[in-house]
Amino acid sequence: MSHYIDVIIPLPLERLFAYRVTAAEADFLEPGMRVAVPFGKSKIYTGIVHHIHQSPPLNYEVKDIELIVDELPTVTKDQLKFWEWIASYYVCSLGQVMRAALPKSLLLESETIILKNPDTEVNDDFLDDKQFLIMEALLHRPALKVKEVMDILDRKSVLPILKKMLEQEWIILQEEVYSTYKPKTVKYIFLNKRYKDEEQLKNLLDDMTRAPKQRDTVMSLFMLQTGNKLVTSKLLQDRAGVSRAIIKALIDKNIFIEEEQAIDRVLDEKEQGSELFELQPAQQEALNEIREQFAAGKTTLLHGVTSSGKTEIYVRLIQEQLELGNQVLYLLPEIALTTQLISRLKHYFKHQVLVYHSRYNLNERLEVWNHVIENKEPYVIVGARSAILLPFQNVKLIIVDEEHETSFKQFDPDPRYHARDAAVVLGHMKKADVLLGSATPSLESYYNTTLGKYGLVELKERYGKVLMPEIQIIDIKDKHKRKKMKGHFSDSLIEQMQEAFKNNNQVILFQNRRGYAPILECNTCGNAPQCPNCDVSLTFHQYKKQLRCHYCGYHTIVPPECPSCSSTSLDTKGFGTQQIEEEFKELFPDLKIARMDLDTTRGKNSIEKIIEQIDTGEVHCLVGTQMLTKGLDFRNVSLVGVLSADTMLNFPDFRAHERCFHLLTQVSGRAGRTAERGKVLIQSYNPEHQILQQVSTYDYGAMFKDQLEDRYQFKYPPYQRLIRLTFKNRDYNTTLQAGQWFVNALNQIEHGVEVLGPEFPAVTRVRNLYQVHVMVKMGKQHHPNTIKDYIRKVKRSFESIKGFNSVRCNVDVDCY
């Protein structure tokens, strides 16, 4: 009887695909193993075995697999169930979840390989220059990839040349499957075994009296190797004070032996962690309450004010689980946050801390994946949202820190999951405790505590009973009228900054816009340069003298004159972090400022460097965007200045006021985190705004009550669920027609939900694609799975319509 496997392929296709296997392969294979399978005419993909069966598919011809990649499953059975939940809840395919979850190194790649045809004799006289270069390269190398041919010919268009050579049968093509993973290796130096004998070693050193440097190097290696320590070439060079040439000479003489060994990229050497600090009474009480809620089987929200010592509570809970031999997942919204937290966790747990996020390279991420699935030792895994997709074996505690942050939501591409919500589901599947922590909880999480779905634990005082910072709202409309502004700094802010610097304290300045200015405008005709690919103005970046689009990355030099009227009178409107940095240097020329935004933190270690500059006092002031607000702990910051609160308040989004409260409260919490009370100055044209008043008094309860009333009135979460459908196409009318067709099709089904749109968003065109939104609102009386099934059904019909072939349709569940 034939045997088959159903395979998940990393493509946006809803179904699984069956492949034929032998009886022996069927016995060997398990769900979660990787197999290389043919797909389409010539491609080979890595698939994950979903299940093994004996039922042949009816509507297509079954192919055989190419090869079995794994000896043991790469994905656990529980993980496959979790993937299925994500695909079902967020209306996407299992293949898309697989592509998001697996490190690229585990997805074998299929690339076209060019080989010299062994059956054809090629006469050089018939070759043109480009063809000759390719054939010459194939004489010295067994095979070439297409991208290597591009490099050899120094041109992108090589396919026509290769096509002609194929027609002449001079070359042949082969699809080669290869893995991108390479273990990291280090070369270690050992003393030849024959010199382990003391007598032999003494004779060797006596013979080397005329080569003192070599003699010293041998002695240094002997000393370093006591205690069976592995010695690298660099360590030996540094200790002996010699060059690599001396070591090479000793290797050539067979006195030293050099061995290459694979090492772990992500684990430190095993050490004993430090003792934990004693908790303060309020923290101990909160910890006891959390344990009670966990015992009752509840997801728990820890609502603790900024600097209340939430991390110390997390550390206690982590320690308990590690001692029981369990895994712990610690999710953070921002990579910037991991830097400080990792050093704190490693202080306690040393080598048991693993880190997983996109700034780590592919090989580092693969090694974390392997450590988690092998489960040889309990680890705490610290990571951004993608860490939720790791193959946990026995995770028993999931911590979601700063749970209110929008960074936990994946907006593009699929799966558009929310890591906080997924963590709650994963915890339920794995019977793990889930703890959500925040100084400013999201409305949805706090609302769940009022319904009794989540447990609530509160920490109302700062660690060490330090007072909350004093918040002052500055009316900059009045300051401008009385000419008390210098650039974008009010006299009050400058005065407080001078006071802070005089007391050897540091200052944080917050402006939630990067670049120098959002608009460069002609004073004569009012023209502002636009992005050719998107419907937005280009942002002026001072340091590179560029205009840049923050949506698609397009950039151009700043024009010397207006392209519309040739006037040279060009001026900037609005301001970003670069302009604040420049104005600070004019106000305080002797002091140093650093900037933390997307432009300055692109490198792997760039965030660490900025944090180190602040911690060591090298920098007096830090200016930045919302990166600054996310739980960073700067001990010497006494003053926070918010340059303009109005842009956040006026953003066209139903969560704008809630998010403004979150951001301002969080950035305020960076001030006065030690003994001295901090100060916060918030500049605004509308100082009487209700949200600003609530921020100034730390009144989360009032904000929660007001926003909840608005949400109820206008049918927004947490009272209604939202699903947003986005249609994208190069043609304006086609995009609109696609949206309208979908709305009409949805409205033909008796579902009773509210379907709004189609509507163009504020930025209509991004990367030359017009986009239109359709919003589906579901009340508590509707079953979400039924509505999602309707949407899937309509989407399948939509994709079969010839006129909409080129239209992309994305489904975003809980699109906020």
C-alpha cells in the first residue's frame, strides 16, 4: 500500500500538499521533520511534515519527495498546533506562519546552478566576449550561480546570454538545494602531546635558547593551558606579546598543533549566577498576589508605576522556574530594551540567558532554536515578538513586558499576529503561567481584569519610595506670543536644563519624529518635494543633506532651488530629532548630545553604544523618538523634556489619545529613578487638553474610563472586534473596484456585521501601490470564526476573478 505525507510549504497557499514516500521513509518520518520537495516545474522547497497517511489525493498527480533533511523533528507537535491556531485566527496560511517562524537557515534554498555541458565540445571562435568569460570561469570552477555570472560580467541582465548558450547546448542548468547554515569555528592552539612529559618539555626549552620569542610563546601556552583551558591563537599572541608568524613557525615545526572547533555563538561559559536582591514589602506583596492568581489558573496583569521594580519580581519568578528545570519566555517590544535587560538577567542567570531577535544573524538565531528544541538545560529566552514562534518543549512561564506596546503587533507581512495575545494562547496550550506587565496597560488588557478574565496585581509606589516625577505642562502658544522661545525650546525648559547640567545630571528630550524636518517648502510658490513612489512629502535630513521618504526609502539630494518656480527661498516646516540635536548644540556648545532613533540604531551594537555613553556619563543629553519611552533605565536622568505633545494627540486613529497617554507617561518615567525626584516638562499648544491633564496627575483610571466611554459609543475595541482588509494595486480605479466588489460580496451573506468602506487611507499610495481599506466590525453576539470563514470564502472567489489578478488582498485581524 502506498504511503503519503502532507507537507506545509512556505507559500501563501491555504492547503497542504501530499507527496509519496516509501514504507521505510513513512516509518522514519515524524510530524515536524523537514523534507525537500519539488514544487511547480523546477523549484525545490523545504516543507514541514504535517502528518503521514495512506489516502492518495484525488485532484492532482502526486510527486515523490527529493530528500529527508532531518533526523529529528525541527518543529514540535505542540508548535504545529500553535501554528494552526495562528493561521486560523489571523486568516493566513500555515506556509506563511512557517516562513515567519523558521530561521532562514532552516529553509533550504533553491537556486539555479550553471554547469558546463560535458557532452559538448565548445570552439572558442564561436564565443563572443561575454560567453568566453563564462566558459573560462567554468573551466576553473565546477559550477556558477546566476548571481556569480552577474558579478563576472558586471551586469544585471545575463539571462538572454545564458539562454543563447543553453540553446547552443554549451551549458546546462541544475536546481541545487543547499543550506545556508555554517557553524562558527575557532582555531585553538595545543602543545604537541609528546611535550606533555616534563623531561621532553625541558629538553625542548633548552634547545630553544637561541629563539627566545618562540621559547616564551611555548611557556605562555603551557601556563595558559593549566586547568584544561582552551587557548585561541589571538589569546596566545596577546599573552606572549608575539606576532602570528611566531605561532605559525611553531606549528610548522610540529611543536604546536592548531585545531579548528565549532563553538556556540549564543551561550556564555557556564558560571554561577549572583544572589538576588531582597524585595521590598510592596514588591513581596505583589509577588505573593501573582502566585495566588497563577494558582487560580489566571493570566495576570501587573500594573506597576514606572520604576516600581517590576523586573525584580520577574527575576524571582524566572528563578523559580529555572530551578524546576523549566523554560521561560520573556517578551519585550523593542530590541533597544533587550540590551539593558540582558545584562541584568545575565548578572543573575549567566549562561542560562538566550537572546532571540532580528539583529542577531541567521546562524545565531538557528543556534538559539536548536538550544530551545534540544532542551538540555533550562533557559530564559529573551526576545522581541518573533520569539513566541520558537519550538518550546516545556515553557512554564511567559512574561510580556510593556504589554501595551504596539510593537508586539506584526503589521506586514503575514501572519499579522499580536505577540501578547498569542502568548496568552500559547500559555493556555502549554499550561504555562502568563504575566503581562506595564505601567500603562492597554485598554483591552485592563478591561479584561474588570471582567475577571485576567487577574490584576498593582504596584503603586516606586522602588525605594522615590516620588513620581513632577510634571509641568508648558503653554508654547503663550511663550511664542511673549517671545520666550529659542527655536523649539521654551525659556522654562532651557532654565530647567541648565539647572540639571549644573547638578551633574542628564537630560532626555523627546520628539516623536526622526529626520530634521518633515517638509521642505518653497516660500515663493508653496511647493514641497513629494516622493515619486508614495503620496507623502519628503523628509529633510540635515546630516546627509538629503530628502528621504520614510515609507519606501527613496532619497535624493536637497535641490538648490525650487523645482517648480526656481526660487532659492526654501524653508523647513515642522521639526524632527536632528533639528533638536542642532538647536541643543547652539544652546549648549560645550555639552555632548546623542540621538536615539531609527537612523542612529541600525547596526547590531549601535543601541548598546548609545546606552553605554549615557550610563558612563559621556553624554549629557539624549534626544530621541518613542524608542526612549520603552522601559530604559537611566540612573542619572533628572529631567525629561517633551518638545511637542500635539502631533500625538492629533493623529487620525481611534487609539491616538490612549497612545499619547502611554508615551508621555512612559517617557516621564525615565526621570528621577534614584533618590532625587525628577521633573518633566511637556510643551503643547493645547495645555488644557484632557489627556495632558490626566498625564500630569498620573490618572490612569480617569483616562481608562473616558476612553472606554468613547469606544462604546463609536463601536471600537474592546466592545467590538475589528478586521481590516487592505487592497493594493498600481491602478487607482482597479484598487477601488476591488474593494467595492469585496464589500458587495460580503454584504450578500447574512452575517449581521458592519462592513465599512472601501476608503482610501491618509497615505493613499505607498511604493507605487494604491491602497484602499475595508473595515469589518463584529459585536460580542457574532462568532468570529464564522465571520472569518465568510471572509476566506469571499477571498477565494475574489482571487479567481481575472480582472483582480494583480490586486493584493491582505487580511489584518485585530488591526490596532
